[in-house]
Amino acid sequence: VFADNPVFIGLVLAYFAVLIVLSIWSGMQTKGLSDYLTAGRSIGSVVGGASLAATQMSAGTFVGTIGVHYLTGASFAWLWPGLWLGWLVQALFVAPKFATFGGRTVPEYVRMRYNSPTASRIAALLILVAYTVYLTAQYQAGGNIFQTLFGLPFLYGVLITIGVTILFVIVGGMRATAYTDFFDALIMIGCFLAAIPIVLLHLSPEQIGNITRSLDPSLTGWYYGVKDIIGFALAFGLSIATAPYELARLYTMRNARVVRMAIGWSFVIQAIVAISVAFLGMSTRAMFPYLPTPDVASTVLSIDALPPIVGGLVLIAVIGAITSTVSGIMMVSAAALTYDLVGGVFRMSDRAQLWATRFAVLVLGVIPVFLALQQFELVQFVVLLQASLVASFFFATVVIGLNWKGATAYGAIASMIVGFGAALGWYFAGEPFGLDPVVPGVATSFVAFWLVSRLTAVPSRENLALFFPEERRVMRQAQASPET
Amino acid sequence: VFELGVPFGAFVIYAVVWVIGYFVWASRSGRRAEEAPGVHDRGQRAERDGG
């Protein structure tokens, strides 16, 4: 439908042009590997918050979530408080120490905290495999959107999505990723702030409520009950609290205070998006009550209820949600490969590692295209389970490691393996009690961590001092008075 | 906001209170955090970052 609309074509081209300009500007600022991986630790709280929010929100937030609100009403919005509890865990127990540590990658944290290259390599390998495969889902979403909007073949849509994203990640690295995320977040907020008043010109809130209530009373009531909401809270909250693609963003910000404020700004953006998608999903139900599938709700709203420029902005926000997620994942998996895996074996100069990471972005960005086209069953499995598996693997390693000095390297390795295995087993057991695999995964990883750590030796004081102020004080006192 | 039902209206209020509450906490705890020394001093971090 949009194939012949010059306004929308112009908006898409302008969007891509802005991404390219931001990437070139970021590339000119990039002086070395650290700059490339951490944006020179120069990101402030507003851009950082937008980056956290945009990376978290994918095509699913717009297409899928508007569709769910269309189908089930407003109560699905209550998944967000669970997600925000996960962010709160990050703000309280993870972000300050992570930002102050000043590392470059998440596996580097594992190596430095536990003094264990083995644990670090296991972590890097999981990130590499899970995230590279997970990209296929985002590519498929990009391919579908371009197919729907422009009538382009699926593969062309995939290639446009990854072509632009790979280009700006290779050229601009984490700085380009952060600033394009900020730009994407502005579009997300802008499109909703423009769309909602226009929808209200068609229907008042009272009319939307009355129409949806007449279609199904549960649309304005509690379609999802307390048990469902607690299930969402656990699954989403545990998954986001230590997601490596979000943790990597913490390294880009100036200090712990900036990180805390950034999480606040990400709440502002998430709240606007959450309220907007719930409102628009219900409004679309009131305007177009009998769509063939809820997944087309956002497209129908954009094309049939909004002026081209606003409808176009909504659909660009969807494309932006995909590129921001893809770029964040590309950065993390490329760094895991070159910095943590290859860099741990072969000594490379800073410049060589920078170019190796750029090359890895290209290779790791292309592999999922083939995976998407081959339709492997394993790929679908990883896409479905990656958030649960990664959280079961990392949650205890990060949260316990940053807050309990007794945590040991063997405890961390045990928790990773047990948590991963438990989540996998829970999934294959058919998810008993309707519980997401992340819950037993994280619970068992905590137990394994505690038990094994009690039986094994803690890392040296030098390693602990990186994360515990009291250990630093003891070291300083020891250095000041060596005779004692 | 309650014209769209209790779940929607209650969520809007929850979201506003959550955001305001978080910023109040973050600004207070941020002041305390600023007073605490960092993990790496500038020299150590610059050395590891190659800059």
C-alpha cells in the first residue's frame, strides 16, 4: 500500500540517511577499540536511557503488543511493571558496580570478577551462539515489514534491514548504536504523541471504552488475572535484569550516577510507549473490530486511520525498533568473538582488534541471513528460548558476583551450567504449572552457585577489590603500611 | 483514563508514580554515590583502555 506513497518513501529514505550521517559522525569520533566498544564512556543519561529503552523494544513491542491489546484489551499492559522490577534490580544491584568497573564486555566482567578465563569463554560462547541465532527473528521481522509495506520480496527486505544496520555498526560502533537508538526513541515517542490526538478526533475515550466493552466485557477488565501477571513479571523481569546487550550499554555511560538516571529516562520512554500501545490497540479494536489477525492491527491503524506522515512515522518506529535491537546484539556478539574468545588466545594490537571486531560484525551479521532462509528447527528453538536461557545463565553470575564476596569461579561455572540445563529441561518437560523456564533456571542457578561457592576458594583480593569498596580500602591500608 | 477500564486507568497512574518515585530515589542515591571513590583510578582505566 505504501509502495506508491511518496511521503512514506521519503520518510524511509530520510530515516536511513540520518542513520548513515550519525554513523559517519560516530566513526570520526572513534579513536580505538575502547571507543568502538564503549563509545569512549561518553554517553549521558538521556541518550543512555533512550539507548536502554530502544534496545529492549523490538518489532514485537509494536506489532505484537499492539496486536495483543487489540485482542485482549488493556490488562496486558501490566506486564510492564514486571519488566520495570527487572530494571530496578539492575539499577540497585548491578548498574552502579558495572559502570564503575569500566570494562568493555560482559564476559570481561566474568573474567575479572572470578579470575577465570574459562568462565569468561563459556559466557562469550553462549552470547555468541544465542545472539547470532536470535538475530534471525529480527531479520524475519524486517523482511516481513518491507514485504507488507512495499511489496518487496522477503529477501530484499531482510537485506535492506541488515545492510543499513551492519553499515552503521561497522562504521560507528557503540557510539553510532547509542545515538541511533536515541533517534529511534524520539521517533517512537513522536509518532505516538502525534497519533493519539488524531485517533481521539475519530473516537472519544468514552466511545472506545463503550465499543470495546460491547464487543467483549473482558477487554476493559482483567482479561489477564493476577497469576498471569505474576508469570509475566517473573519472565520479563528476570530476563531483562542482566541481559548482556543491556549490560554492555552500562559501560558506555560516564559513571554510576549517569547510569541510574539513564534507567529513569528509559522508564519515561517505556511508560509512554506502554500507555500508547495499550491505547492504540484498544482504539484499533473499536475502529476495526473484525481484523483477520491481531498482528495487522498496527499496520491497519497506520494506513487506514492516520494521515500518511503520522502513519509513516509509526511504521518507521517499527523499523527503528528492529535496527536498534539488531545493532545492540551485533555489537555484543562481535565483541564476544574478537575481544573475549579470539583476543583471549591470540595477542593483537588495539588497532588489529578494532578491525577484527568490525569484520566480525560483518560476518556475524550475515550468518543469520542463511539461518533465516534455511528454516532450521534449532534456529526457531533458540529464537524462542534465548531470553530465558541467557537469563538462567547470567542472572546469578552477575547479581551474586557483584554483591557477595564469597562467590567463586567454580560457583559461577556451576550456576551457569545448572541454570542453563534447568531452563532447557523445564522447557522440554512442557513448562509445568505454566511457568516460564527462566524461573526454575534462575532459582536452580542460585542454589548451585551458593553450594559450590561454599566448597571452593574465593578469588584473590585484587579481583574482589574491583567490585567491593571495602576490599579496596583494605588493600590501600595494606599498601600504606606494608610492615603490618 | 478510567473510561477504558480499571486496568488501563490504574496502569497509567502506576506508571506515573513509578517514574516519579524512581527519579526521586535516583537523584538522592546519586548524590551519595558521587561521594564514593571509583574502582579504577583514571590512570588504571586509561592504561587498560590503551589511551
